[in-house]
Amino acid sequence: MAATGGSGGDPNAKNADIIGLPIPELVQKHLERNKVALFSKTWCPWCRKAKALFNEIGVEFNAIELDLLPSEQEIQDYLKEHHGIRSVPQVYIRGQLVGGFDKTKEAHDNGSLHALLEGDGAAHSFDYDMIVIGGGSGGLACSREAAKLGKKVAVLDYVRPSPPGTKWGLGGTCVNVGCIPKKLYHTAGLVGQTLEDAKHYGWNVEKEKVQHNWEDLKSNIQDHIGSINWGYRVALRDENVEYINGMGEFVDPHTVKVTTFNRKTNAPQSSKQITARHIVIAVGGRPKYLDLPAGVDRELCITSDDLFSLSKPPGKTLVVGASYVSLECAGFLTELGYDTTVMARSIFLRGFDQECAEKIVDYMSAHGTKFIRPAVPINMEKTEQNQVKVTWSQDKGTAASDVYDTVVLAVGRVPETRWLGLDKAGVVSDGAGKLVVNQAEQTNIQHIFGIGDVLQDKPELTPLAIQTGKLLSRRLYQGSSELTDYDMIPTTVFTPLEYGSIGLSEEAAIAKFGESNIEVYHSYFKPLEWTVPHREDNACFTKLICVRSENDRVVGFHYLGPNAGEVTQGYAVAMRLRATKSDFAATIGIHPTTSEEVIKLRISKSSGSDAKTTGC
């Protein structure tokens, strides 16, 4: 996506065939054969800004550098006589003069530049400046930011019922069936552990009298989620964003068909077509199924879409999958007292640090969660007792089975793009349905963008989607050039032993920098709070992954222990600023905390010293 840069370092090499033509013919051919044509000068700062703008939005252009031509002045005189301006840059789209940098920037900000690029003309009338398809965290952030910048915005949001029939309100996965309920159910499990510890702190808690009520937990959490759904609707109304509870499907690159559904029957109710200058795809994803014969898994299993609103206690539960969703759900179910088994095909937490992943599994196993690995379900059937008999294939091809009250599938997620009619808009996606975008989250169609879980090779994280949505609107409507930084992103897995991470896993760091160029500082530790209840030693763990050739710059942070999210967040700031191991070591820790264990790290893996610790 760039200027003409030719061979031998000559910026005009690509235009060598027309450079020697008479000036009127040179200008005519330059404008005719290039969708975006520039007359520029290599030293001109405004010319550089114009080129940077087109590079930023992913539009290819061709520039003739006048200061490198002997006919520089004559060409400028001709442009003044025939096109009205002599200065550079001069930006032409489809042969039509846009102007210099200021005019080009203004056209970009008000959306007319995209219309010109698509041949619609600047005067094309649209119903909205922006349509956002998807009312999750990213889509809401993007739409609200655009509205704050004075644009007319519509948000389309519709939740297809899951196979068991679960639906939810505005806010997307995170609010309704993801981060929020997951953290609250996890917290319920931690409260149970606290009750077990309480007697050691002098509280007279009789364990046999302490009971957990699933229905109360579910009801209280769903009430909280409902309040968030309502809060979003109020916020959209107050910020002049039109909310349409309907499903969007492309008719053409600028037109979306909106279908609304009957709330009780889920049957299509009405439809209409709306248009927008910019369209943002933010539909997120939904859980995968196993696609067992006759679709028995869709009939007999639930997913994370259904678990948090389950009307009755799950009882004996099988969780299928090795994802963080699988381990988080299995973790809180075990903590709440349910007989829980995890079945996985291979490694856990693929993409995360594998040393830490195995320590999580070891901890969960020691605290009551059962694991079957490697194994893959091959059949399911309903028993007379209304349970599910699951048969699975194990290593070496042997089969085994057991009966469960509930089977939860957590085997990955798929983007919801298959319902959008992307082909009608000409939008390119990969084989999994994820959008192929550039660094500005722009698809191959200039005015159509994607944010959040629908993007190819990007982390599926709520705060990232929110940031991406806000920055996109600011680039479109405020003149910002700030792009989303996908490096050094912090995240936390809320398993019973929580896991916070930033940057690279040890495996990824070795692959990127070479094993001999990596040093790892690591240590086990025991939180002070665990000492009085006599909880296990050396279950918690932390490590920093450093690049030797860059003064031990920290490129990977990993922490297993209590309050992992709170511990991890601050270190992300340091790592974005390229902190080194010596920066960490020079920082004074807060005592007694688990976070200070990161500051105190001094044992390297290469030393061979024991990383297990005792005492303060």
C-alpha cells in the first residue's frame, strides 16, 4: 500500500514511461491510470502527511515527485492553469481533484474520501454515518465514541438463541455469558474457600451447616447482568445512538438489511434496509459444538452460553475442552461442590505458557477436579434417568464411558460472521469466518471495518475490543492516527489458582528470539494469607522472560496466585515502556504482598538453582 518507490531508489521509476511525455499528456495519463494520483515533492512535509494518511487507511497511491524532474516548474504552472492550484501536494481520486493535505484530511474525517474512492461521489446520501453490527463491548464503545464526535450512528444487535434456547440482552458475550458472570461464579467459589479458612482465623464456622444455593447465586447474578443491559440501553439513548434489536445482513457494500424477530417465537417479524458511509462488524463469536452423529451434542449438551443461567444445579458435570473457558468453568463448579471432570484432547491453554498451564491443572487436580486426557467424545445418549451417557475414545484407541447430569462443551469459539452475507459486500474472510484486516482494522472494502473477536489472528479480549472500537471512531471522525497496539496485552485466566500473563510465553519467546538469547527468572511462593490455614507450599509461581541481547528486556510476565488480575495490570504499563529486569529489581516492593514476589525474582533457570522458597 504505498507510493511509487521504484528500483534503484528512484521514487519516479514506476512512472518512467510517462515522465518524458509532453506535460498535458503526462498529467492526463497519470490521472487516468491511477485511482489515487499525487503530485508531490520528496522534501515537502505536507506531501509526506498525505502519503501517510493513505498508508494508514490502506489505500494504494501513485505519486510523481516533481522536485526530481527538470520540468518541475512547468508542470506546476500547467496544474495551476488547468486545475486551479500550483502548490503540492495535489491529490486526485479517479481524476477528480480533492486538494492538498488539508482538504484530503477533511474529506477523510467527514467520510467523503471513502465515497470518492468507491466511486460514489462525495454527495452520496446515507441514512447513517456509521452502522455497527453487534452490540457487544467493542461495538458499543465504537458507536458511542462516534456519536460523541457528532456522527449519526445505529447499533444492530440480535442474539440467536442457543440450541437449548438461551437468549440475553444488550452487551455481548462479556456482560451476559462471559467475563462478568464467570468472575462472579469464580468469586462464589473463592468465598467457599474463605469459609474453609475462616476457622483458622478464629471464626466459628460449622462446615456442615454451610450450604450453597445454586438458584440464589444464579438469580442474583442474572439480576446484576440485567441492570447492565438496561444501563447500556439508557446510555445509547442519552448519547443519541439508535439501538435496533435486529439482525444485520449485507445487501451491498453500503446497505444492510435489518430483520427483527418475535421475542416469544423467534420467528422473523419485519425487515428494512438502511445505508451507511461506514460499517463496523462487531458480532463476536459463539461456542463451537462437536458435530457428533445426529447432532446429539447440540441436543444433550450446553455451553458457556447456557451454564450461567442454568435453572437447576448442574450436579455431576463433564466439561469438554482444554480452553480457558473449560478450566474456568470446571474450576468454579468444583469450588461450589459439584463432582466435575475435564476431558481434553491434548494440551491445555494453547497459546499460553505451558509450564503455567500444567501448574494450573496440577492445582485443580489436587483440589478435586478430575481430568481425562487425552480423550475425545465419540457418542452421547440420554439415559432413562434423564442423564447423559458419554462415550469417549482414549489414547491407543480404547473406549470408555460414564454418566453425567450435565455436559458442558468448551472446545473453542467461532465468529458470528456466517450470518452477515459478507459475499454481498465483497468482504474477505478466512476459512474460519474471521475478517482479514490491515493494521487499521480495515477490511478489503475501504469503508468496512471489523473489531473484537471477529478479527483474524487477534486476541479475543473485551478491553482490547473496547480500545479498538474507540480508536477506530477517532481515526474516522477526529483526525487521529493512533492505531491499536496488539503488543504486551495483559490478561487473566480466572481458574481456582488464578493466572495473569503479559506478552510472550516461554515457548513463543524462544521461537522469536532463540533459546540462547532468553533468560527466565522464576520462583515459587506462598501467600501470607495461606500460612495460617496451613494451605500448601509452593503452589503459587511467577516468572519473567527476558531477552539477553536487549539488556534483559522483559518480554513475558507470568503469575499464578491470588488476585492475578490486580497484580498483573500494573506490570503491563512497565512492559509497554520496555522495562528491563533491572528496572523490576530496582523497584521497591510492597510487603507483605504477593506482587512483591515479582520484584524479588533473582533465580534464573540457567543457574539450575531450586526456585522453591520458604519464609518471607
